[in-house]
Amino acid sequence: MIIESKLRDIQQRASEIESKMNSGEVSGDELTKLSKEYSRISEILPLISEYFQTVQGINDATEMQHDPELKSIATEQLIDLKGKLPEIEKQLQIALLPRDDADDNSVIMEIRAGVGGEESALFAGDLFNQYKSYALRQGWKIEIIEENPTSLHGYKEIVFKIDGVGAYARMKFESGIHRVQRVPETEAGGRIHTSAASVAVMPEAKDIDVVIDDKDIRIDIFRASGAGGQHVNKTDSAIRITHFPTGIVVTCQNERSQFQNKATAMSVLRSKLYEKQRLEQMNSSNASRRSMVGSGDRSEKIRTYNFPEQRVTDHRIKLTLYKLDDILAGGEGLDEMINALIAADQLEQLANLD
């Protein structure tokens, strides 16, 4: 049930923020914070207005029923408005669900080949190309941070950043084990092989999210190797950062200078620590909620790509789409899969509301 006083409070808060921002009395971090809050609230305001208009319409139509000349028109309006109200209430409930603070962030993604040798590395390459194409379709930017390619154009490991507002909100459901079932090009007998690759998705952390003490890290400088440009193998520009308290190790050698590699590696380390903190908080505060999606468990088998049947199955929500080529191309099929995961997560949250 929608609590009308809460909706009034949201409208009032929107007015207060708007007045503060227009007053010229706030600036810097406070202005940024208010702008972000107002952006979030402004998405809900049209729904709130529609809700109150519908409720008022129901009240007016109920009154009109007392007039014999208007009763038939009022009854028709009442049926229409009462039919609309539950859907508006549902949309409001979803809009008012607690929002992940990191949803608007860019993301750092890691794809690692698993069991399956070269076939697994090729599949890791397929996944990278899928996310790259999807990101470009969304108007986001993509930047490779670290890569370990194979001779057949696969990846043993690739780390990259997707830079765009709301990237984490849509990409966070991709964390886990992705399996592929297909006949490898090197398989003479035509037998179907199963291999896998793991995907990790982390919201990019800001300086204010994670503070790293200098005494907790060691920075090693070494000569870059492999792909990466003309500077590779000529200068000691690659960076390895070890974080002692957690044992996390981050390397970066794809930038053109030692300074750039260090800045990128620190960004990745900060994001890994941010993700660790978030998962610990989530596990402690949401012990009663076992989410089907966004659990952060990288060992969970979440999706299977079956080439002979041209199907992709997400095991968390039992959804199968026969759009394998489109999904791997980062097309509308991947959008459909992600939208279904978001909807399932929202429904689970609604079911767990007190």
C-alpha cells in the first residue's frame, strides 16, 4: 500500500532541493550531492503526480455517481481509474525500493578463462567483445587496463573499464561463471565441448569511497611485455601494486607511461577494495535475503551459451532465449536478459519488504 504522507514528503523534499540549488548558497561537494539526490527524486515525481491525480479522479467519480444524470459516465470513469491504480502503485513501489549507491558508477570488469584451455580463452574473448559492443551501443566508453592474449586471439585474462553513468546498474548482474557448449574449431571429431570463463564486475570507486594507506601497499615497477604499443619492452613502465591487508595484487601495463599505469592500477585496487567492503556490508545487513542476482559470488554458474541449439540460459531466473548470436553481439537480446534480471531482483526485494 502506498503511504501518501511519504509521497508528499518526497514532493516537499524536491521543492527544498530546488530552492537550495537556485539560491546560489551551495557549491562544490554539497551542490554535487544535492544534484544527485534531485536527479533521483525527479525520476519519481511524475509517478507521484499520476498517483495523486488518479486517486483524486476516483474520489471525484465516486461523488459524481450520486448524480443520476452523471452516474453512467462516472461509473465508466471509476472502472477505468480503479483498473489503472494498482499498476501505478506497483511502479511506485519499485521506484521507492532502496537504491544501490553504486548504480550510477562506471565499472571495472575482469574476464578470466577457466577450464577448457584455448577454447576457454576464445570464449573469454567472445565475452569481452560482447560487453564491448554492448557498451558502445549504450554510448559508454571502454578502456582496456590489462590483457593477456593468446595466439588464437583469445584471452587468458582481460581487465577493462566501462565508463558511463549507470553502467554498474546494468552490468552488475554479469558477475559469475559463464559456460559455453560448442564444437571447437580444433575438434576434428565434431564433439561438443563445455568450457567456462569467469566474469567479475566492480563499481569504480572514487577517492572518497576508499582510503588507501601508503604503508599498506607495495608498488613494483617492471618492464611491460606483450601487446600494448611501441613503448612496450623499451621502458620500465608497468606497475604492480600489492595490498598487504587483503593480499590483492593489481598490475597495469597498457598505458603509455609509468604515471598513467600507476593511476590506473590504483583505481582498480580502490575498486576491488570498494567491492569487498560492499559485499561484506551486504552479507551482514541482508543475511535474510538470498538474492538470485547481484550476489557477487564469482564461483556461481550463472549462464550457459549453447551454440548447437543457438540458446542462452540464465540459470538464476530460469530464462532461456534462442538469440545466441544477437546476445554475443551485445544486441537487444542481451538487453532483454539484463532487463529480466533487474525485474527479478526488484520482485524479490518487493517480496521481502516488511
